[in-house]
Amino acid sequence: MNILKIISLLLFFFLSSSFLSVSFESNWRLVTYFFAIISFSFISIFVYKNKILDKSYFMIIKNYYLAVIISTFFGFLIIYIYDNSIYSFKEIDMYGRFFNIILYSILSWFIVSLSFYNKHFFNPRKIAIFYAFGCFLLILTGYWQALSLYLGVGSFPFETRSMVHGVGKSDYEIEGRLTGIAAEPSFFVPFVLDFMILSLIIFKKNITKFIFFGLATLILFLSFSPSGYVSAFGSLVLSLLLIANFKSKKYIYFMSVLFLSLGLLALTTLDKFKNVGYIIGRLGQINEDPRFLTIYESLSIFFNSNFLTILFGYGVTNFKFASMHTNYSQLETSNNIFADILVEVGVVGLLLILTMFLKLFILIRNSTIYPIQKFVCYALFFDLLITGMVRADYATSRFFIIIALIFLLSKFNVDNEGKNGY
């Protein structure tokens, strides 16, 4: 078999298994690790021999590396020496997060480099399809659950989180809540939203786009996840506003179809609207939510730390040193990407990572790709940021896959081979 076919197959298995990282069964994520490590080992040799590493992608993610490195040496090491009352080496567990950062960030760099190297095996649409395939598998588990819950067809053997979680109302059960095999709704909906957005570009026919977008939208709605609703609405609306040409018939048509589909979806699920009261109530009382209080109290502890800690953080994966003196000391994350980054890599690290996001935004803004593709890039960008407000890990495979997809889709018009690099 041709070596490029082998690499393409390895990337398919890695990208399409990424959703297993949020499975209710933690051992399933080892499948993703397995394919990631095999892909990394095999592709690194090919990339080294052919010297194809793309420097332009590195210019985007180098700020991320700087934030992690600076925090490790000036945050963790120096502060441990300066004020060793903060740390106990027995409590430090940085290895897993560092492993993820190295493995997934470099794999994303390899993916971008391979796309520049060979348009046939590694074009951006194919990379997007590989990842979206895995997202769709997760969505199918949601429909499997729906068949069992709503129609009594077969059985869904996995225990899912139908109870309200983290809002101080453990006695309230949300009827018919779908999460598929994900551990909880806030883990489920980011992958569903990723598929919704990518369906607009991986399928060529409008009717196919509409069908798969609708399938993903329905399952997201039935997750009854406030964060999912906010993420989807925020990502799509902000992206539409940024590409808006209010005089364009295509834009008006697209807006009409989008909101008509959402309206039809609402009408077909009226019997479940009693659950929406919970969602509205939760959004309206955000300041009483333990998730919000976790962030508030942890940041209060952080900003009362010494000056070096505020600048460089506690070190990667050490959010728990800010939360240990709060009412939520058992938590190792705030479930908010910006709060976690601030506490772990400090003000300096946060500014560096925000600069990385700014570079991505400018890349999309200045790109000459088609409007629908620019919409997809913006939507993925806001999707990553907004879902990060409730799914904080900035060292997962999904985090780097989305960044790589934004970069590639901003560079090449996937529907016009021969233009903009193809």
C-alpha cells in the first residue's frame, strides 16, 4: 500500500475516534490515544524525511507553546522555590496534560503540513470529513438513545445524565434528555455543534447539507443543554453577522432556511418544551450556579496570590491549587477555558493564547475563500471559544483539530481546486 494511503488511513482513525474522549467509559479514550500515538510515530518519520513542516501554522500556535513553557519555568518551578507552601510534589500531576499538548498539537501541525504537501490525500475537505464522521457516530448514539426513550424501540444500555447537574436541583429530572454515549450533555454538544457546522462544507448538495444539519440540530435541541443552545446560537449568529451582505439574495435565502429549520424543529418538539423552563431558569440565575461560583471563588484566590503567581500561573493542570481553598476544592477545573488558562498559565500566558486566537480571527477575516466557507471558519472559531466556556480543557484532541481545520479552511477554497493553493 502507498505510504500516503497508510497515513491517510491512520489520520482517519485518529480524527474519527476523537469523540471517544468524552465517553462515559473513560477507558474508551485509550482508543484515541492508540491511534494518535501510532499516527504520530509513523507520520513524524515521513515529515522528517520529506522536510514538509509548514512554518505558517507554527506562527499561529507558537504563542500557545510560549504560554505553556513560560508558565512551567516561571510559574511552577520558580514559585515552588519562592513559596513552597503552595505546592507539594506529591500533589503535582502535570505529565498527562503535557503529554496531550505535545501529542495533539504536533499532530495538528502534521495534518496541516500534509495538506500543503499533497492535495489528493490530505485536502481540507477530506480532513473535515474524517473528523465529522466521528462526530456523526456520536450523534447516532444519541438517536439510538432517542429510539429507546421516545419510541420504546430496543434498549439503550448506558446510564446517561438525565438529572440536572451542578445547579443545586438534584431532585429535578429532565425528561427525555439525550447525551448518547457522552458522559454528560456539556461533553456531548460540542461534537454535535462541530458536525452541524462542518456539514455545511463536507456535503456538496444543498439538500444533503440541510438534512444532516437538521439531524444534528434536532439531537442538540433534545440534549436540553443550556450551554449547547448558547453555543449554537452564538456561533451561528455571530458568524452570519460577520459575513453579512444584507442585499445579497443568497444571504437572505440562507438566513431564511436556517431560521425556518429552527422554527420547524421547535414546532415538532413542543411536547418537550416544559424542559425549556429549566434552561431559561438556569440562564437567568447564572450568578447562583455552582459553576459560576467555582470560577468566581477560584479567581479571587488566584488574584490574592503573590505577584509571580498572578503573572505566570500555578503551572499547567494545577487549577486545583486555586480551588483548594474554596467550597469546591474537589474540582480540578473551572469548566471555563479562560478561567483555567488564567489560573494555570497566568496573565502572561492568557495574553499569549488570546493573541493566538486573534491571529486565527485575522486569518479568517483576511482570507479570500467563498462566503459559505468563511462562515464555517467563523462558526468553528466561535464554537471553540463559546463551548470552551463550559468545557475548559485546552489540551484535548478536539481543541487542536478545530484550530487546524480553521487554519486549512481559511487558506483554501475547497470547492475550487486549482485556486488559493489547490
